[in-house]
Amino acid sequence: MHPLIDGTGMAQSSDDNAILTKVGDVFVMNMTHWSLGNYGMENHVVEYVPDKRIVWEPRTHTYETQKFPGDGKQPETRYWGWDLEPLEENLTRVTETYDGSRLSEGLRTFLNNGEFWRKGMAESLQNLQRLAEEPERSDTSEDPRISGMPTTPRNYFEEVQRSV
């Protein structure tokens, strides 16, 4: 389901259908990057409160190329998460979070202290809302991101540059 929600177009498919239930669980995503190509990302759950909060730390584990972002002197640790706040029956406020405060200075600068991801996060929330409000239009059986077939890659970097 993550590739259907991802607003950057980078999440392509999942290696498994892991059901996350606790801190320490791991889910793997197959990703594509506008300049680094395809890669695999292990996502380690670091916070989990059922029906309220999930936070994960992505850790790259495979790359098509030898290039790796960052300065190579420290782990490029970042956290992504979702906070869920029930408002009333069938209505929940969802907040997506990103914490890049532990990234190297060079990568933090490139990502503009996380602002780089704002467009993708807004699209992710719109995708999630669409999937929640129109489940009958959310048939994933023919979606290439779910079936494992390649999708047309987006260049999220260029999209962000054009929107600035």
C-alpha cells in the first residue's frame, strides 16, 4: 500500500506484506531515485502506538550504483512517521512527520532541513485521503506498484525545483 500513498513517486513496491505490530518490526521497500537509480530500503519501526503513531528509520541496503548520499562520515539517520488523531467516527486527522536532524550538514542543507519533502508529503496525505474516501476506486490488483511491475519513474528533484 505504501507505493500508492507515496507522494514522491520513489516507492515502487514492497518486498513483503509485513504487518507492523511493534517497535523493531522491519518492512522493505523497493525504491527509485532520480539520479541514483533503484535501491532497496529497510525501514525499522522505532516508535509504535497502535492506531495512533508509527515512526520508522529508513536504512538503505542495496543500490544500483556505488554513489551514496551524504558525507560518508556518519550514518544518514532520518525518521519518517504518521500520527493519527481520531476526531469523530470515520474521521481521523493524519499528520506525516519527517525528522532529518541527525543527517550530515551537507544532506540537511540539500534537503533544506526537510522542506525538500514538503511537496511529496502533501501529495502523500492527498493520496491517503483519496484511498480512504474511495476504497472502491482503490483496487490494487492492476496497479504496477503493487504487482511488482516497473512504473514510470518521476524526477521528484526536478518537480521540487520547478515548484520553488
